[in-house]
Amino acid sequence: MVGTDHVLASGRNVNVLVLVLDTEVYSNTGGQMSKATPLGAVAKFAAAGKTVPKKDLALQAIAYGNVYVARIAMGADPQQTLKALREAEAYDGPSLVIAYSHCIAHGIDMRKGLDQQYRAVASGHWPLVRYDPVLRAAGGNPFLLDSPRPRLKLTDYAYRELRYRSLADTDPAEAERLLGLAQQAVDQRWQVYEEMATRGAERFPADARRGGS
């Protein structure tokens, strides 16, 4: 992710699609824990469940002010996915599209991966957002929250995956504790996102390349 961060910070017209990489583990080297691994999930080097929350890559990129950012999940909203990809391609500057990618390391029936993507969004684990600096330059709110409020408990999503269920089988009390904290994190992040969706343009960083303020 360090290399990606350098690319985004360059301000150049570069489109970055984080797709295979955001399986929430290091899939290409065997499913090890990464900074993207969610709180409470089991992975290599986190056999007792990860105890640090997943980092918010979208907010990290939004902080630059001149990066188009979107979080998508085709199984939850294919129209939002298509819209974000089109906007990212058209944007004159760096763009980052973070796509939910179900993975065999999650311990699911891969034939039902799109259904699990839907649950990830419906539970609030994977909120769909877009951030368009063009709207900020025009005086509008650049942060668009595209998914409705969570309507599933996080456990209704998580316990369909072996990476969460395995801890519940071996240490039920710890699994309950971590998933409770993960639910709190989901709720807190949603509150932040809802507040961001109501802000005025001046509360977001300007794209200095265009001389905005």
C-alpha cells in the first residue's frame, strides 16, 4: 500500500483499481493477516482473531483532496459500481476504486460470493461511497454515501464465513467480544460517514492543483 500511496500523492492522472488486493488478507502469499483484515477475523498470524480494526483506505485517500475515491461491491449495487468506474476513468487526476472481493480464504461457498458482498454492504461492514473533488470545486459536497443505513447485524454477515466462525468454535467468549467491538466500529464509522455526507464543501480539503479554496 505504500507504493499506492505514493502514486495517489503524485496528483497525476492515474486510475488505481484495488480489486484482487482487497480480499482483506494477503491472498497472493497464502492468506496472511494484513492491515485490511477486519477486527475479529481469523487469518494466518491472527489465529486468535485480529484485534486491530481494518484501516480505512478510502478516508486516507480522501484526505489528499485531489483524489477521486470510491468503494464498490458489485453484488450489492452493480449500478453504483458502474457509475464509480466511469467517474474514476473520466476524472482528471488520481482515482482510487476499492472493490470488495470475496475470496476462498474467507471460508465461503464461492458460488455465493455476490450474495456475501450484498450482506457485507447491508451490515455496514462495507459502506458504498464516492468522493468526487469536481463537486468540491463546484461548491458542493464531494462525499456521497450510496448505501442505505445498515439493516443487518454484523454477525449475520460475519458468521457466514469460516474466518469468523472458526474463532466462535474454539473460543466463543473471545469471538463474541471481538465481534461486539467490530459492531461498535461499524456503527461509529457509519455515524462519521453520515455526518460527512451532510457537510458543506468548505469542510473538505480543496484540490490545490486547480487553485480551489
